[in-house]
Amino acid sequence: MSTLHEEPAVAYDDPERHAMTQRVTWVSVLVNVLLTGAQVVAGIIAHSQGLIADGLHSLSDLVCDFLVLFAAHHSKDPADASHPYGHARIETAASFALGAILALTGAGIIWSAGVKLQSLEDLPPVAPMALWTAILALAAKEGLFRYMLRVGENLRSPMLISNAWHARSDAASSLVVAIGIAGNLLGYTFADSIAAVIVGFMIVRMGTVFAWEAVQELIDTGLSIEEVDSIRQVIVDTPGVSSLHELRTRRMAHRSLVDAHVCVDPRVSVSEGHRIAEMTRKRVLESHSAVADVLVHVDVEDDLDHDMASHGLPDRDELIKHLAPAFAGLPDPERIVLHYLGGRVEAEVLLPEAMGADPVVLERLVHDIATRLAELPLVSSLTLNQRVRVLAGGG
């Protein structure tokens, strides 16, 4: 029915995308204005309930076209403080509105036709002009469907595609109406009203499908298994990523958002971990154009295991305060690096260069630190590192 999983012919951020959406929708507006007037007027003159129902269907198309124009205008607005993820879901809301309008229109047509079927003897005969009007409407709606579907698939716009299939449902309904009118002209008085009922059911079904698909997106339904697996492979193939233990996706109109938790070497620097995350994000965006953004969370261990094991571990301030007496009278360490791994704390202390000149001081420091670490069973080790100065260029 559509090719939403393929690459768009027009980039998502190309201004031409909005222009094409508006152009195709205004064409639909013009066609539906003409059809609504022709079908309703001809239906009244020719006494065809089916043709009037089809005209009301065209009128619902007209309302839907204006919803599409409204959504297309506002969905292109950039992100702001109130909508940090942008306004793309205005298209989704419009698609839901399209479906609701279709379902309500169909239900009304069914009710009206059902009432008239109870008194067929009072219905006037249908005039031949109704048949020619229905055939003209059928041709116009089928042509509109093919035009809108081609543009919608090129843009990968669910809103335009749903509106195109709305036009196809109109074409199908016009075919049913034409058959019903022909049956009425052949002497089967009930045929016109039966055609109206069938059209009503077709409209209700199509509207329900569109509304349900929009609801699925609004409740953050994820991407397909194939799409998720493709994204997962790109992430695990990123240099520096040791594993991927959580991947979440959700649709945002014609785009999608991705959240990933990746594991990296637990002893890399914060800046290197950040670089790995940025490379992961860049690779996913480049390989999947439909992905609007990727949030990468860097872990050193599985989140659940790490969070459960980290309860009760001393934080930096607590650990430094406990070790401070061992450094009394000595220069402050230049850097203290803490690794929270496996439910324990590993500490690395970088000593000032000047402290390496007195082995007695170092021996006393090691002894004091060992004594204090014995009071902190959750600290598995503490490593003292001496600064070694290396000059660039060998100078």
C-alpha cells in the first residue's frame, strides 16, 4: 500500500517537501469542491440517495484536505521550548482526525440509508443523470488517488498517503453508487439505498484503520522488528561499543526516535565515552535517514545489575574525606579517579611529581592508606600513580 520503509525522494528538511504537500492538497481541494457540488445537486435533482451520500463523502474529503493543509503548515515548525521534539506529530493528530471524520460520515450514511430502506414504496425513481454523474466522479477520484499516492510515497508522508487512500475509498464508493443507480434504473428500487449502505460501511472501515494507526503512533509504538534489528547492528558495530543492552524506538509522524544504552570499556575517560556515544549517534543517523534523533546512554555495566550493586557505595566526597588524614602534611593529590564496578570501588590516585623524591614518605603514605582502606570493605583497591613528565618532540 505504501513504501514507508524506503528512502524518500525529497529530503525531510528540504523546503520543497512542504511545497509539494501543499500543492497536492490544493489539487485535492479543487477536485473535491467540484465533486461535492456536482454530486449533491445531481443527487437531489435525480432523486439518488447513493449519489447524495457519495457527495457527502466528498465533502468529508474537503474537510480532511483542510486538516492536511493545517497540519502540513504547522508540522514543519522547528522545535521550541514547548515542543522540544518538534511539531511532526501534528501530522499524526491530523491522521487521527481524518479517520474519525470518515468513521462518523460513514455511520451517518448507513443510518440514513437504513431509514429509507424501510419505506421503499415512497422513494421516487432515480433519473439517468445520476448514473453519468457517478461515473464522472469515479474517474476523477481514481485519478486523484493515483496522483496523491505517488507524491505521498515519494515524500514518505503517512498523512498524504492516508489522504490518498481516502480518495481511493471515494473512488470505490463511487463505483458502488454507479452500480446501485444502474440497478435502480433497471427496476430494482432498493439498489440505490443498498449502495448507500455499502458506501457507508466502506467509509467506516477506512476511517477506523486510519484512526487506529494514528493511535498506535500516539502511544509510542516502536518500529518494526526489521528496522530495530538494522539499527541494533549499526550500534554494535560501532568501534568502542562492547555491547548494547537496551534499545527503544518510537515513531514521530514520518520520522522516528531512538534511545540506546551501550556498554563501553569501564576505564575509558569520560571524554572518550562521550566520543563513542557521538559516533554511535552519527552512524545511526547516517545509515537510517528516517531516524530524526538518537539518544545514546553510556554504561560500564548492565544498568540493572550496576544500579542494584551500587547502593551503599561511598561517593567521592565520602571517600576523599576518609583518606584525607593519610595525606596530612603532604601535597594534595593531583587527581583521584574512581571506578564503580562489580559492586565495589576501585580508586586511582595521581601523586604530585615532588613526592617521588622521598621513599620514606611514600612508604608511610602507603601504610596509612592501607589501614584506612581496611575500614572501607566496599573499596576493593587503591592504586598510587606517580606523574612521569614526557616532553613532546623528545626535548
